[in-house]
Amino acid sequence: MSHRNFNLAGVIGNPVGHSRSPKIHNHWLHQHGLSGSYIAMEISAEDFPQVIKTLPKMGFRGVNVTIPFKELVLQHVDIVSDTAAIIGAANTVIYRKNGTSYADNTDSAGFINNIRDMAPDWHPDRGPALVIGAGGAARAVIQSLLWEGVATVFVTNRTRQRAEMLATDFGNRVKLINFSELTGILPTMMMVVNTTSMGMHGMPDLMIPFDRLNPRAVVSDIVYTPRETHFLRKAHKQGCEVVDGLGMLLHQAARSFDYWFDVKPEIDDAVYTIAMDT
């Protein structure tokens, strides 16, 4: 029996109650006249393997995977994309018509497409980039910058061991620096990206020597609650072009939507408004 007339997708995580993905995807389903639904599913780690295998039997085209399952999902699908393998995490699973499951990471494309959209004058050969953080989001951002052609990506993280693992995985175009070295290196950075949760509602602000930022640099934050973080506000005061994290969320979501339903949704003012409406 075919479930293909009904477009079913969702997000799996724990917790997922605050996810904005259902609003975004359900808006696009309605906008494109597709019958179906995108739902949030909060499940336990012990149930995860069974759930991933059962969802296609229930008619799901695919799911987004969020914390804490982005790494675990790689062990429970048939095929892992090169992107997801390099990053070591996936945020999108596609259930193909031939019965196989395919995991990809759309965060890297989401990040770079948001930069292209919001800072169209930025070019990878403008100079080196600095990525703050060493988690899964940092890996996605670093990979996208290297693929775009940025010659050198500097990484700094409070826990040096995690950053060392990251630098080892990506090779000699990724350079590790200590937080204490930022004062000396920031003036030469043409892009600076916060991939940590610092600055998010309820978290301390990320503090760097803002007066050392190059005014010609593009400064981006993957945090989108609030949309204008302290980090972006201070960078803007230095004259930098700033890019907030909401566009990354929307661009990665659009890629997932296209995977599942073979429709490229438009990232317009309406979906920005819906994504911000809490």
C-alpha cells in the first residue's frame, strides 16, 4: 500500500517542544498545496533505533534529527552522505522509495546559503575565517567554509581537546588557537562565526575583544534566540556586516523539505515571520 499521496515528515529529538521546524515545514506544505503534516516527536535514546526503522512503514518521507541523536543516527541508516560522514553527524533522514534510508547534514549548506543571502559581497578569497566552538555545528560550518574555498580556518574553543580532535579531522587548512590569542589574530580575520550556544536566551554572552574585529569582516552567529545577540550587536558597532542564525535554520530546513517532497520552498518574509513567532 502506498502512502505517497500524504506528505508526512517530522523532527525527532529530546527535547523537541521548542522546535520551530513544525511551523516552518507546515507553512511550506500549505503554501505549495501539499496535503500532509510535519510533527515533533520526543523519544528516548533506547527507542531511537526502532523508531528510525518504523517511521517509513508509517508513511514518513523523512525526518529531521536534533539533539541528542545527530551522531547516533549515523549507525541506524543504510547510507550516510559524504557531508554527514565528514561532520560526524546528520540532521536529515530521507526514506527513499526503494526502501533504503539515507542520512545527510544540511547544516553546512544552510550556513553558507544564509551567508550568500545576507552578505552577498563576501567571497572566500577575502581572507581567513575564525570559528568559535568545536561541536557538531562548528564542524558543519568549517566544512562549508573549506568547500567554498576559504584557505585557512582558525578554530578556538574553551576545551582545547575537542578543538584538537576537530583540527586533526579536517587537516592542515584548519589551525587551532587559544582564546588568549584572539587579541592578536582578530584584525586579520575576514569572517568570524560563533557556533556555541553562548548568547542564547538564558546563557551568558560570548565575550571576545570586539575592538580588535576587522570592520571589513563578516560576523555570523548561529544562535537565533534572540535574533540579534550581544555578539552581533557589538560586531555591528565595530562596523562589521552581521548575519544572524535564523536564516541558517531556514536554509537547512528548505534543503530537507526539497529532499522529502521534491519542492524547493522559497525563503521569503512570510516564513521568517512564522519562524520568529514564538
